Amino acid sequence: MAHVIVENQIAIGDEIPVRRTAQRLMAEGLDRHEAIHAIGMILMEFISDLMKQPDSEQPERRPDPNRPYYAALEELTAESWRRSE
């Protein structure tokens, strides 16, 4: 599931930082498959966090849930991915 989501996010292009993150990770030495797994790991952590949050706020008042995900992608490096394995 994470593979499909990340591939779809890459296909979106430059609107979101996923493609740029994948390209950067590959430039740092990961192959495409590893880069997708690294991004998928971050994605699944954030999905898990979202599922744990109470649904008490009105949808229009909730903060954008993508902001922390995108920030984590900016911090993700090939080295940090290798250390997490």
C-alpha cells in the first residue's frame, strides 16, 4: 500500500515534496526502491499518528495534516534511512 501511495505522490510532481525527496535520496546513494521504502516509512508513521488523533475538531479548523509529513521528508536522508534499518 505504501508503495502505491508514494508512487502516486511522486507522479503528482512538484506540488508536493515527495518527488524531490525521492530524487535527493537517490542522489545520496539509495536506489529507487530504497528511496520509496524510506519515504513510505515516513508516510506510514504519519498515517499512524493521524489515526491516533481525536476527531473532535471541525474539519475546517484542523491544521493541515500534510505539513509535518512534508517537513519530515525534508529532514529524511539516505543516512538516516540506513540507520533506521
